Amino acid sequence: MPEYVTHRDALPRAELESLGDALLGSRFVARSPLMGTFRASRGFSFIFTQAGRATLEERFPFLSAYLRCILDGDSARELAPRKRWRWFGTRDSGLRPNAFYLNLLLLDAGTPVGRHIDATLQEPSGLRHATPAHVSVLYLRVPPEARGGALRLFRDNEPQGDVAPEPGMLVHFRGDLAHEVQPFTGGTEGALRASLVCEQYAFTNRVLARIPEFRIQSKAGFSAYLSAQREREGASPSVGTLEE
């Protein structure tokens, strides 16, 4: 079984560019809500479950094609043992990932992300060692003249592969792999590398009940939430609460 799989042109070019424009133009973009090795990055994040996916798509309809691509298809099936291939293309929620942390990751030239294992939902799940079943990365923007910026994957400090980013590439890798992002150089002044990173967890129903169905995490300030609420009626309190 491979440690990771890649797919080029995961979304049509027009959909990819539209998705990137909508995300980078969002009022929620600010200093990353993540800590540690992500301190120098920017973006914003969502926590959601399968039950909360409808709310996410209602609020941010431009994410629908992306969510269908990473959650409804079978592009990650090679990561699962053959006996568990029934995870894909079925409605067996007891086997499929059912809780998600979705992060817009924006990196400037020269900015790395240090080696780590994704475990963002450890705290809300109450599971000390919770890691994703797998992680999905879609590259939205890569400066045309950029050099470097590879995603490097490790198991027990042994390199498992380097993924050179390119727009439209989708990468799925096992959730217990350590990984890092090398800094890129080159490109025009102010150019950003943009990706969507989705940690996909498979929790028991008891643990799943601790995860918010839908929540936004952003450092943009409360005014961003107030503006979003004014644009629609009946805003959910959890959506309007600034996560710090």
C-alpha cells in the first residue's frame, strides 16, 4: 500500500481558479489560526462533520466541487487496505472519515512549515493521540517561476517521498506521516503559494458527538463575522463566534 497518492488536474482549470479567487478574497483571511510551525503562514480554517457539511456548502458554495472531489470520490482508495475498499462509494459512516479540519494555507516566498504530524482535532475530540485517517492537499496557486516548496513526507524519520507542488494537483497521504513544507524562492514580489489542506478523521459516534458540526476559525477579527452575519438571516451562533 502506498504512503501517498497524487492526482494531477483534480479540478477543471476554471473551477480551480474560481475556487482560489473566492478563498483568497475571503474576509476571513488573516494570520493562521494554527500555532507552532504554522505561525508564519496565513489563512483560515473550518471544523465540520458530515452532518455539518451542508451548512458549510450553504455558507461557502464555491467549496462544493472541491468537497465532492476529496470526500465523495475514490481518489484516496489506494491508501486503504483492500479489505476496506468498501469505504469508498458507500454510505457506511462507521468506516468513512466523518470529521474534518479544512485549512486554507497561504505561504510567502521563503516561508517553510516545519516537520509535524497533523492532529488538529485531538483537543475537541478528547483523544490524546488522535490523528487523521488521511490528509488531502489541493494546490490552488503556485507562482509560475517559483523553485522549491516541496511537500516532504516521513515515516519514523525515513523519507517517503517529495511532492513538487503544481496548481490543480491533489495529494492524499496517510494521516500518521510526519511532513514538512520546504520554502519556495522566486516568483514575483508578493506571490503566494496557496493550498487547501483537509485532515480527515474517522471517529466513533461517541467521540464524534464532541466535534462541532460546523465552525469557522479565523484571526480576521470579529468584524469579519459580523459582516458575514449581516449578509444572511438567522446566523448560527457557532458561526458568529470568533475562535482564538
